[in-house]
Amino acid sequence: MIVQHTTMNRFQTIIEAWSGFEVNRGRRSANVRRCLAFTLIELLVVISIIALLAGLIVPLAKNAGVSGKRNRIRAELEQLVTAIEAYKAKFGEYPPDNVIPSTKTVNAVTNQLFYELTGVIVDDRSGVFRARDRQQGINSLTVQTIFHRDGFVNSGTNPKEIKSFLPSLKASQRRAISSQSPGPEIEVLAVPVDWPNDAKFPPPLIGISDLTIRRVNPWRYVKTNPTNNSDSFDLWAEYVEGGKIKIICNWSKETLDR
């Protein structure tokens, strides 16, 4: 009887100990759950912080995109200004611009800067002009019709004697503005930001139905009686930013509104 009583006491002690363990484990689990769970206020605080950070990051990303676009245009502007000044040092004058004989006004958009700054090869038998890296030629009638000139200053029959002032010109910096089949493609120096296909902003190249060409955004150039640089030339880019037409030019360090 004594042994049985002792055994029962031990069994009861084990049960009580196990029950205590389960109770304590349940309390610890509840405490852990309370520590891990978020209250509604804490969730609202976290969401508010995330929204605040997003509100700070999005404008910064947008500003970085705008700044990058302006920097690209400004860098190419400086490259072209350097090339034009080197051209003047060689030929004693700035590259000619596109003066319309009937009105005596300058077509600043459709200019021959590409050909003058890269050089043109002339076939002395046919009088056909072509860019240094093209086999396709441009006859004198096309040059007269588009650029209102009889030819190009920076041209010759021997490619080795023709100076290129833009030896590292990228493919994206030159764009075709006509594709009259079987006629020749005419090229211009292009701004690194395409013109938007938006009715609110008429394209620089008026009267063209080809959407690809309508988006070509040529550099504007005036050498004849320039408005802003009376002793040299006006060179500028126009592009759309934030619903407005902006100007980056060689007469101001600021980005201007048109």
C-alpha cells in the first residue's frame, strides 16, 4: 500500500508538472503572438511611411530623367558648336544655312549642317553629291530644291581631301527626312529627343505624312542675320517636356520656354 501510494503521488506530480508546462507554453506562445502581431495603428504608421518615401522617390526619378535628357542635348550642342567653329577656321566662314530665295527668310529646320560638317563627295562627271558613307547620290536639282543651293562648300572628288568635323557622329544623330522612292534620302543632324506624335505639337517637318519622319527633330541653325548671336550663328534644339516646348541653345546656359 505504501508503494502504491508513493506511485500515485509521483504520477500526480508528473501530471501537475506537465499541466504547468502546457500552461506556461501557452502563455509564452500568446506572448510571442502578441509581440509579432501588428496593431492597426502600427500598420497605418508603416503604410504612411511607405507612402511618404514613394512620394519622395518618384519626383526624384522624374527629375533625374528630365536632367538626363537636357544633359544629352546640351552635350550634343557643345559638340556641334565645336565642329562649326572648326569649320569656320578651315573655310573662313560658318556653314551656309537654308535661305529661301522668294522670301529671303531662313528655313532653320531643313538645313545642310549634316553634309557641311561631315563632307560630301562629288562625282565630277555627273555632278552628283553623296555623303562619305553612302553610295546613293543626290543630284544638283534635289540640293537646289531642298537646300536652295547649288552645292556644298565642304565637298570634293577625293574623299581623302574632304574634312569631317564630326568623325564620331552616332547613327542616332543623323536622320533621313525624305524617302521619295526611287529618289534619294536627305539627311539632317537630329536632336537626341524625338518629336512627339501629338496633335498639340505640330512637327518640325511640315507636310509629311510618314509618322517616322514626322518624329525626326532636326537641329535648328541660322547663320544669315541670326537673332541672338549677331556676330556668329544661332544653333538650338526644341523638344517637348512637361507639356511645353523647351529650347536649349548656344545663346543661353538656361533651358528656355518657347
